[in-house]
Amino acid sequence: MIVVTGAAGFIGSCMVSYLNQHGHNDVVVVDDFSNENKNKNLEGKSISAQVHRNNFFEWIDNNANNIDFIIHLGARTDTTEFNKEIFDELNLNYSKKVWQKAVEYGIPLIYASSAATYGMGEHGYDDNHEIIEKLKPLNPYGESKNDFDKWAIKQSEQPVFWAGLKFFNVYGPNEYHKGRMASVIFHAFNQISKTGGMKLFASHNPKYKDGEQMRDFVYVKDVVSVIDYLMNNRPESGLYNLGSGKARTFLDLTKATFKAMDKPENISFIPTPEDIRDKYQYFTEANMTKLINSGYKKPFHTLEKGVEDYVKNYLIPNKYY
């Protein structure tokens, strides 16, 4: 069986769907299941057991012999939350326990790290272990992810295989529940549907024109494909970037959304909220050399193709993946 934590969430539910589509029906889902909107992400999927996150470690003790793999995607992901204790509990300490159980029972492990660990990118976006100690994340969420990465690479006892995935700006179906933390494409679709236009953050950096702030946007279908590859091929254990490898502007993204919706472009700019202005990233781009050199050959969706698939096949018909 394959265990997916955070399974009712955005990436977790897409992972469950991908596994089902590729013949894995013995999937155990772990989450807190208290959010009815999130739980809709799991409707219609083939699941062999549902385990509350508070009971997960006891459940592992009783079922370890049957577990083939743990995909640990559960985390508190709100970058606007500043209570460090919440992140210590749910992201750092919980992940340590998952790791320790994987070591104890010889279970391979993939876990979600984040590109938020890179902070302003002053040390670049390379997934080599040497720079981990130097990184300065911009918020407690990024700090919690980097703290676990630092802890993991220092462990003398490691799972038989492990990979920590530094997710960049993931977008795609099953993020209906995410509110403010949903992707810009999701917000653009809803704003364009309601008003016919899209307001983007203006630039407060003289190096970038309005709307030309750049991010590495990666489609969730590529993310779950990479996880499947790592699970089945098990290259060298360690941290891996998971982006498209190509930074694109918010203008590119918004124009692609208008095109996918078959609507005329209508883009304006508003000031970036002051509470995030000093921590706003103007550029991120994953160096994907390590993953590609490990043998991953599948091409990533272009931004235009990913947005088109997301908008036309999920957002417009209000469907789940």
C-alpha cells in the first residue's frame, strides 16, 4: 500500500488521483478531514483506509509490514501565518516523527519541502545540500521547511530511500478550498469571471516593470509525475527542486488565463499589500539539473499548456482531478 499524508489537500488529492489512474488502488489517505471543502477533493477516489493525522503514528506501528511507500505532503502551508509554534508542531516535529517511523520500519519516504526555503534567492535556487545552512527564508512557513531539510540531511539514520521536494509555484485543479493561498491562476479566473478584468500587484522594485515579476510556475500534473518517477526509480536520496525550470511573468500567466477563457485582455495594477511588500519575491526559478540528471525525461507543461488544461478542463466545468 501507498500512504499519502495531506491527502485531502491540493497536491495530496492530485497524487491520490494519479496513483488511482496508474493502477494503485490500495492507497491510505491521512489528513485531519475537518474541512468539508477539502474533503470534496477525495470524492470518487479509490481509497483503502482513511486515517486521522493524530492517529497516524499508532496506525503505522500496526500496519508497517504492508506499507510500500510514504508520500508525506501534509503540512501547514499558510505563508501569512506567523505563529511559529504551529509550524514547529505540524511541519517540523510531525515530519521528524514520519521520518523516524520510515527509518524504524524500512519504508521509503518522499516529503514536501518548499522553494520558500530559498528566501530572496540571494544564494540562488540550486538544490545542493551545501547551501541549506545559509538559506534565509522570509516567513515562519519557509523556516519550518528549511529547518526540517537541515535536520534531515544531518541524520545518520535515514530511510532506505528519501527525497525532499522543493515545490515552486504549483498550480492546478483541486485548490478550490485554499482561499487567499490559492494560485494566481485560480484568483485570475474568478476575478475575470466576475469583473471581466484582472488586477495584478504593481512592482515596487525598479528592476521590474509592473506585472513582470517572475516565478517558476509548475503544473500539479508534472509534480505528481515526478513523485511517481522518484517512487519507482529511487535515484540518489536527497533534496530535489520541483519547478518547471523556467521563470515566467505574472503578465504571461494572466494573458494565458484570458486566452484560455476566450476573454479579451483587461489587466490593471494595484499596490502590493504592505504586510507582504518587504518579503515579496520578484524572481524564482528552479535549477532542475539534479532531477534531469537522475534520469527524469518527461517534458514539463509550458505555462500556456498548463493554464489551458487547468482552465478549460477543471475551472470552467468546476471539476476535480
